Amino acid sequence: MPNAAFAIRQVTFDCHHPSKLAQFWSAATNCEIVADYGDFVLVDSTPALGFQRVSDPTPGKNRIHIDGGGVDREILVQRLKGLGAIELSSHEAPGLVWTVMQDPEGNEFCVGSPEA
């Protein structure tokens, strides 16, 4: 089948406070909030990030998480902590270094070294 590939266009977070969480991710990614419908907020990144209000987000560890990084992992980790993220742990494997963090609503994400 030609053109049958699945293209990821958006990652959506279930959350209690869509505007607040969108503000964190907007600042973290240096991307704009392009729509705020109260119960759903959209950040224009690649892929787009959506934040939807739900009455009861799934408890426990999230099964999918975002991996990202930048030029200097340690500086980026400090910047994200200043925005409200929590640093959980750091790990190393041959050729890889990453830090596991949580956003203000507890969603885990990883910040990797530039070569990761």
C-alpha cells in the first residue's frame, strides 16, 4: 500500500490543568501555544503537543514518554528544573547519557546528551 505509513502529528497529555502544563512545555520547547480552548491546549512543536483536561488521569508510571535533548544536557536539565520539572535520576550506557525528569503533573520524560 503506498502512503500507508503512520505519521505521528501530535502527542496528547491527559492532565488536570491543560493551560499550566502547556505553558511549561511551551517554555521547555521554545514553541508557541497556538490554541487554548480551556479543556484543550495545543503547543506548536514537532510533533504538536496537546493537553486535554480529564477528570482522572491514568495513575502510575506513564507507558509512553518523550525523549529530547539539546546542546548541553546539564544546562538544559537545570533550565527545565527552573521551569518546574523534577529531576529523578541520571543514567549512562556506552555512548549514551540521559536524565529522567517529571513535568509539573508528574509525566516522565528524558533529556539525553547531544549524541543520544
